[in-house]
Amino acid sequence: MLNSLSGWDDTIVALATPPGVGAIGVIRLSGNKALSIANALFSAKDLLKQPSHTIHVGYLKENDKVLDEAVISIFKNPTSYTGEDVIEIGCHGSPYIQQQILDACIRQGARLAKPGEFTQRAFLNGKLDLTQAEAVADLIASNTAASQKAALHTMRGGFSDNLKVLRDRLITFSALIELELDFSQEDVEFADRKKFYELIEELNLSTKQLTDSFQLGNVIKNGVSVAIIGKPNAGKSTLLNSLLNENRAIVSDIAGTTRDTIEEVINIDGILFRLIDTAGIRQHSTDVIENAGMERSIEKMKQADLVLYLFDAAESRSEITARKLDFETQQLNYLLVANKIDALEEDKAKEKLGDLDKMVFISAKQRLHTDVLKEKMVDTVLQGKVQNENTIITNARHYHALKEVQQSLIDIKNGLDNNLSGDLLALDIRRCLHYLGEITGEITNDDQLDYIFSKFCIGK
């Protein structure tokens, strides 16, 4: 399949481990000459005669020059990652040694792999579909338990299985509709329209669940930007330090100490939160730099996925309710955080403001109830959605293709409502199948593949 689609019949080589000094490095070869190239450098035994999935230790030599003592792993086609003959050379982690081995492999007939070319060959050889291939990159880039779990679920075929069920059922009805076209003169219906309606509703519901999961998927994959805003001396920098459990921001009683935004990342329950400490916002300031900082604070607030409005618990209720109304008018996702309850009796603060929703009472300085704030932040972002084994869309390409599927399903339903002829219905069904196939790679083109796999690291 690989050669017919891409014209590739060569052998590629790349460093599969990160560049730099380490205990070991792994160099990977894939292609029809992988075994012979490795065999030409390996003096201990004839690798061409060794079975697949075996490991061999010995010296790598080129023209009697010893390159390294290495471990050679053999994976013969088709039972390898790429579906081709694959050799993995485990060598010492010296960048000089690794480069010597790479150069020797190239002189023996290999070429340097492009980013993602190993996984691209795995896709083209039918070892995995396009969603699984993209999940490989997501797994490599995962930096939280949640992103790892989502990538593993897709890489194991969870998303593909969902799409296969949708596509197979639609293909069945499509075949019946197409069959009706062959008997158009006899005015017969092979596809039960009532069952077709039921199928379209079912497919629409399944597709909607997938597209609705993208918001959560985006959070899992990219994290959440959180703007900490409030008046000067509200305790924003103290809160940032408290959440990070380190003194990251300068804290002082002088209003306007924070002049620019400070950003840090924290992992809470498997979700990355990018905390942004902003300059204090107040009505009047003659300081040009402070005013510029306040403008940036407002800009960050509007761009944030979540706003933490920090205020002194002693502030008036009317001012807080006015700020709350302002957030809701701007359709911002927010939490109201009443700070300094150590200076004011907590019960009094709750008596004054406790009936307002999205309210949390803390003392950033004493780190009182900051754990409650963290829980609220996670709950606000996930909105009660429980992370389970259901498929979660984290890829924008998949999301946009699924939106096209949704539109196609609407067009099919409208066609049924208007008693459109089978040939017109068939066009909408084909369009729907096209976008489903585009997600898994059953329908694709070389430019699209080059773009997708160019985002992978070299060696994968």
C-alpha cells in the first residue's frame, strides 16, 4: 500500500531518542534495506538469518573502524510498527557516536527521515488509521494524566471504533438507496424511510456527543488560561504564590506593584491551568506604566478561559454584585474569590456574600481554603463532566470534519422530509461518508498527510 500511494521504496533512518548526552540513544531504520544496512555494519553475526523480534549484541564497524558496541533489535515486516522491516540500534548516548552511526547508515543507502515519517508509513501500510496516528503525537506531547488517557484511548482505536459503527450503518442504507436508482422505472423502495429517519437521529446524537466533547478535549490537551484580576492590593500575587506553593510574584503593600502580567502553569487533578497574575485594576492612576498594565489586565481577562475575580472580603455587596453582572454581560466564565477572611470573621463574610453563586472564601496569605478554590476551578472547567472511557475529541481537524458530518445529516433529514428522490439523497449521504472517511484517513491526499505528519518529531 505504501509504494502505490507515495512512491516510497527507500529506507529511512533517524534518531528516535532526544538529541543530547544521555546513557543510551536509539537509532531507527525502516524500509526494505533496513536489515541489509544494519547487517553491513554489524560484525557479530548475520542479521539476515535472524528471526523477527530478536535482540543481538555486538560491535558496529565501518571499514574496520569500530563505531560502538550496540544492541540491535529486529522487527521484520509486516509485524513491525511501520509494516516494513525495522531495525532499532541501541547505542551509547554520545551525540558524536550517534552521528557516526547515522552517517554510516546513510552511506550504506538510507536517508534521513522527515518528521513523522515512521508513523506516516505505519498509516500508509494499514498498521493504524489517521486518528490513531495523530494520537501518537498527542501521546508524546501529553503532560497530564488526562491528556495521556485521552490520547491512549484514541490510539487504541476507541475513536475509530465509534466512527466505524456510524459509517458502516450509513453505508448499509446508502447501498439500498443506490439500489433503488437501478430500479427507478419500477418505483420501488428498498430502504425503509422510517428506519432511515431513526438512523439519522441516532447518528446525529452520536456525532453531537463527539463534537460537544471537543470543549473538554481542548481543555485536556491545551490547558486552561486563568486570569487573576482585581483591585490593587487585593492579594492577586499572594494568591498566585499560594496556588504555586512558591514565591513566584513580588508581594508588597504598595498599590501597583505588579505592572505586567506574570504567567505560570499548575497541574490540578490532571488539568493544566495557566495562571496569569495581572496588574491591579482601579479607576484612576497618573502612572503611565500602571495604566498600560491595567489595559493588559483587561485584555487578558477577555481572552481567558476562566476569570478569578479576587477582592477583599470586607468590600460592599453592591460592588461585588455589579462586578458579577458585568462578567455575565460579557459572557465570561468566572469565580468570585473573597480574600482576607483571616482579617474578617469568615462567618460575617459568608453572611454578607454567601448567597451569591460562584463564590469562594479564602485567605491567600494564610493559604486557607485554597484547596477549595482549586476544586472549584476544576469543577467550573469540567462543568460536572466525568472523565471516563468515552471518546473525547481533542483534535481540531476531527472537530471540523464532524461538524460537516452534522450538516450532512441535517441535509439528509431535510431531503427525507421533502421526499427528495434517491439520487439527490445519495449525494448528501456520499458527502457525509466523505467527511467520516476524511477523519480516519480512508479519504485523504498527499498534501494533507504531509501537513499532519510534519508536526511530529523526527524519529517518530
